[in-house]
Amino acid sequence: MGKSLKEKNRPQLIVFTLVNAIGLAILLQGLKQVLFLFDSATKGNVGILGRLVAAPAALAFGIGVLSWAMPKSWKETMIFWRRHDGLPSSHAFTAIAHSDPRIDRRRLTEKYGELPSSPSEQTAFWYRLYKKTGEDAGVEDAHCAYLRYREMTALIGSVMVCFLVASVWIRPSIRTIVLGVLIIVGEYFLLLLAARNAANHFVANVLAIGSAAD
């Protein structure tokens, strides 16, 4: 049995979390202190080395728990800023099908009849097409990318909470706190854009293949 898309994305999510943790540690503690910890680990400080080895395992476990604990609807709201009908599939035929030249709406109509217009019906009909095209490499790649950036967007909320809690404990300067918040917010918007684009490509790829198939 092949890996699920969640399993395929997990290494990148671990790297993403580690990079954020190291970056914020450098911001709060300073580069010298962080380098000192790594230097101590490489010189055989068993305590620090053990913590560094255990970190990826703990992160993998934590990411798995967070991924399943946070409702999918919350993650999608963080990306699309809508409580209802926010998914691109809700506008698959009224918006996306018109904007992608690969999608032949006339052929879709000939094959399946009148295309739906309400958001819920569009999502349901699009999902039927997805079940027929899900194994296509382009569809799977876009789906995997959307899930990856969706999870990263959700995780960035946890990164913000951890940074603010650490700031209360370490008490850095106001300038450092503001800089950290701005970096995390900027990262959030970058991931949000990536997730939205991947989601649109995912929906469009399914429609394009569905309209081209015999």
C-alpha cells in the first residue's frame, strides 16, 4: 500500500516546524546562544544531543496530533476566510471553469448534462469527477500541494502562540516581539496564497481531465 498524502507531506511539515523553531529561537535568544547549543551537542554533550535527537520525533508526533485535532473546517476558514462555501470546488463551474482554457464546458455539459450552479451542488458534482481522476499525476500533485500548504497555514497559528508564550517567559525587547509577529504574519499570508493557488489548480486539473476524457 502506498503512502497517503498526509504521510508524504509529513517530512516537509517537520522541516517547516524546525525551521520556524530555530528561526524564532535565534530571534529571541540570539544567534550566538543557538550556535553554542549546537556546538555543545556536536562535542558530546549528551543532554543537549538527546534533546536535539528527540526534537524531530516529538515534532512528528505533535504535527500528527495537531493535524487530526484541528477540524478541517477551521483550516479551510484560515485559508479562504469564509465559514461556508469557501472551497474552490464551490465555484468550480461558475468561476474556475471559465478562467482555465483547458476546461471544455461544452463537453462537460454534453457528457453530464446541465452543470450545477449552487455552491453545494458544484462541490458534490466536482467530487464525483475527482473520484474518477484522483489517480492522475497532475491531480495528485496539486492535491498533495494543497494539503501541505493547508497544514502549514494551520501550523503557523501554533507558531504564533508558541512565540508569544516564549516572549512572556524570555522577555525580549518590544522591537524583537514586533519583528517576530511581523515575520509570522508575513509567513501566514505567503502560505495562504500558496494554499489558495494549489487549491485552485487542484479543482481546475480535475475539471480539465474530466472534460478531456472519453
